[in-house]
Amino acid sequence: MIEILTKKLSDHLYRFEEAGGPNQVHAYLICGEEKALMVDGLWLADGLFTEAEKILKAEYGESYTQENRDKMLEMLITHGHEDHAGKGMEEFLNAGCNVYVPEKDWPLLAEKYEEKKSQIIFLTEEMCDRLSSSGQVVAGKEHYNLCLGGITVQIIKMPGHTSGSLLVWVSEWNTLLTSDAIGAGVLWMQLPECSSLTEYRPEVEKLLTFLEREKARTGKEVRIYPGHAQQILSDVEETGTEQYGQQDYLIYAYVREVLELTEKILANPEMGEERQIDYPGLEHVHVRSTGERLLYDYCYDEDCVS
């Protein structure tokens, strides 16, 4: 049985986990003072919109009504894979809510959502921010942040897992939503729509520098919330334990492993073990897998490393 498990992560930030399905995929709800943003749309579970409305009624009281919900609730899809743009996305579109989609990933969703295309707001590369080599957030030419009231959601492009993959940054909360951009113990870089690892490496380097810069600014680690249920080891330095699934978020040490493994694979593309992915429709995809302590399953195609 597939169900949605809702968890309050902090004040005004909620996570929805698709439990009982094949991927344990996550979506997140960010509530500002005036409106809310759902990040990603789960896959097979029904009822994400209903769960979101329960929270909005608690957060906003009588100011949230059926008549103004299209102005108070929006959705952002971080990338074009079906497990993040599933039934929840359909529900939000049917309710008349704005749904933002990275334009570069539209080909991955077009077949399913062509009839709803007029309702979708496409985020072009120029609308999205980027990370510089010095770790700064650089505004896009058509800078398009989402102001929710009291907080601003910055949309940052990080190509790699897909060409249109996006990060969601809430500076006021020291919180970064990464979806599948860096994985969550498992990272898929073997798909046809993935960048080469040569192209991916500088993106991870910039993310690491950004995390270092933010820690120097605030004195705290950035909390990184990924797109799937945690199956990783808690960081020993932070928790003093080594247990699976004990954290709700990733930290700098995990991203460092992403970079270290990317560099090792680039130096020796045959280092990973050949394996078959048990996933419908991907039986033909050639894959190798390697890993470390936190990122234990890094999948890649040795023919598409550079």
C-alpha cells in the first residue's frame, strides 16, 4: 500500500514521503508569511494536494480559502523525472495552481503533460540563478526568485543528473533542497539525460564552495534536504553514531564524497562494479557502481564519463 507520510522538519517546512512505493520519494512544502511552495510532486501516491491543504489551513487559518488557493499555493518541479513529477503534479494542475518546470527538462515530461502545457510556467536558464566558482549565488539575466512573504526562494540551476536540474535555496533558513542533483546515498549519473562526469565535476565543486562560504557566513552547516528517503550513514563527526536513516538532511561531508568519487571515476572509469539496474525500462542502460561510506551507490556509464 502506497501512502504519504507527513513530517514537520522545522517551523514552516514540511516533508512528504511516498512510503510503500519503489523509490521512497520526497516532496517538500515551504510556507512563507503570504503563500506556500511545494517542491516536487511525488510519483505514485494520491493525495499530496489534500495533505498540503491541511497544512495551509493550519498555517494561514481563514486567509486560505478555495477561492484564493491558486494565489497562495504553487509547485516547483526540480527536474523532469517521473518519480518527482507524478500524481501530485497532476493534482496541483487540476486544482489550478501554478506549476514551475525547468524548460530544459520539458522533453522528459512533454508526452505526459502536453495537454496541460498552457498551465505550466517554464523556467528558462536565464530565469534561474547559478553558483560561481567562488561559491556566490549569481542572479540570472531574467532573475526570477519566488517571494513567499518573509522568505525568498532562490532557484539555482545545477545540471548533471538532468540538464535542467534545479536547487532550491532558502537563505533565511540556511536550507537547501537538492532533490536528485547529488543523490541521497544513491546517485544516478548513468542515464542518457545525465551530463558527463567531466561536466558534472565543476558543478559539484561550486556547490562545495558555496557550502563552505555559507558556513563561514553563518557559523552553521547548511541543511541539505534530498529527493529520496535517507539510506545513508549519519555523519560520525556530527552525531557520534553510525546508523542508517537517522538524519533528515545531508551536510557538507556528503557532498565532499560526491566530488571525491567523481574525481576517482574520472581517473579510472573502470573502477566501478558492472551491474544491472532493476528498474522498468532501464534494463538496457549500461551501468557501473562504486561507493564510499556516505555515498554508497554512485551509478555511472563508463562510456559517458567525459
